[in-house]
Amino acid sequence: MSLGTPLKILMFILFTIPAAGLTPVLTGCSSIPDGIEYVVTGEDPSSPKDDQKPRSPGQNREEALEEEIIGSPYMITSDYFRKTADDTKTIRLFGDSGKEKALEERVAQLEERLAGMPERAKGPGGLPVLRRKVVVLSLLGDLGLDVMGLLPAALRRTDGIVPIGPSHLSRLLHKMGKTEADLALTSVRRQIAADAGIHAYILVYLPQDKTITDEASDLRIDMLEAVSGDLIGSYMASIDEFDQAVPLIAEDLIRATEWSCRIIKVENGRIFLNAGRLTGLRPGDRLGVFARGEPIIDPITGYTLGFALGDRLGEIQVIDLFGVDACETAVISGERFKPGDVVKVDRLT
């Protein structure tokens, strides 16, 4: 290697290394060696400080952009969230909180439908309730055909009522050896209520000295508790006012009655109920089972006030929904369950 080569290397190091904070160290001899070794010995006092060093165009652009972002009116800081948090310390991102809540509820309902689960009916206080089953009876003869089609349809659109269809009612009557004319008998209505889990009967008829002339004619709608026959409410509405009247009917029915259903079958530890998806039950709901008690009769009037609950037999839990309105349950506690036992709510999921 010629002498010019190491000289060039030495001159390169002497003029470039100090700028990086490195001090060259020559080892070996006073003459120029073939190799050069250098080590870091600290910052060169002659090197410029950070704030004195020339800045690259890229660094200048980054700092300018950072200042622009921080100073922007669209910048959201932690102070924004502190100011918009409500009393519960819940952080609201954007928009009206009421609209956000409504949107969340709509999304939850949509997810519920997609999952194939029934929506919970809501009672007067907004708490979840199970729907009550009713039988609609028309005392209008042939004039009641429109009523029997329109009123049950309006009741289905409410949040708390399941009307029993005429075909189901006919099967119950046939099983008892009865006809529709026998529904005038309190004992028949009471038996159907016990067998099918009916909570109320809705009777539709003309007020005294009135006739039907058109859909605007007023009709009397009486709602009777299924077992006792007590009047829950009485309403006046024309056919074209059914949709306005039924929300009040549903509210009164839920206030006046306690939900219950019946065990219809017991098989190998599996218990089946005559209530399910349409009623609003869900897997995980816990229900209490009671033996059916004796009827309570008013000694003065002779009227049946209802059935007393028998002994509590245990607790069951809904595990599967099937059909339109039936479910299968598993035993949590208890024994000696049998068809006809009364089932009431312990805890809804």
C-alpha cells in the first residue's frame, strides 16, 4: 500500500470524526501506520450544542406540523372529556346523550332479534315483565267478525299481551267436551284459564240501547280476571280506535295480575312449560314451582276469589325455547313436580 493511502484515511478521520463526538487515537508508532483505531472519548468541546446545530428541513417540518396540531380548534384534549362528563363521571364523546342512549337501545334490540331471542316486554315502571295471555270473546254475533279480527291484532302490537287464537281455544273446549256456548259459564272459563295459563278474558259487546252503524260506533270492552272473574277494567272504543285503547288495556292487565304458567309434562328430569318465546322467557330465567292450592271462596257472596298457592316444591331454570310459546327447564332444586303445578317468576335474566 502506498504512503498516500493512509494519509488520505487519516485526513478523512481528522476532519469528519470530531463532528460526531469522536476523537481519533493513533497507536503503534510515530510513523503513519497501516491501520487506524479510534474510540469514543466524550463530546468534543468544539462541537456545536443541539440548539446551535443546523436543523434539517425535515425536522423543521415535523415541529411545525406538531405546533399546528396542538393549536388546532379540532384538537380534543383530556380537558374536553372532563368538561363533558356527567355527574356519574361517564365520558360522552359526541352528540346528545339521549340520542346516544336511544341508538344503543335500538342496536341492542336488533342484536336480540338477530340472535333469535324474544324482546322483553316492559311494565308500567319500565321493568321487564312476561306477557299475559288473554282470550277475546265477542258478544256481537255475526256483527263481531271484524272485532275478532282487529282487536286481537291490536293487542298483539302491545308490549304485554298474547291473545289466544280461536283454534287453540276450540281445541281446549273440545278436550273438555264443551262448546263455545259454554264459555258463558264461569266454571268453564276458570277451567280453561287453569289449563292454558289464561290471565284474563276480554269481552266485547254493545252498550245498552246502542247499535253498530259503522266503524266509528262505540263498543264496550270489559276485561275480567280469568279465575275470579273480577272486573279489571272497562273501556269504550270504536273499531277504528282499537290501537289507541289497547295500550291502556295492557297496562291495566299487567298491574292487576301476576304472571304464571303451568307444567305440562315431566319426563326423565326434564320439565316442560306452556310458556316460552312468545311470553318472553329466556334461557337462564329462574322460576319457582308450587303445588296447586284449593280455591278460595268468599263465604258471603259465594264467589271464587282465586286459587291459593300450595307448598313450594322447588326451583327450575329455563334451558331451551321451542315451538311458538313453550320451553324446557331443568331442576335446580326440589322434587315431586307434576303436570298442573303452578310456575311463577323467581328471577329473570
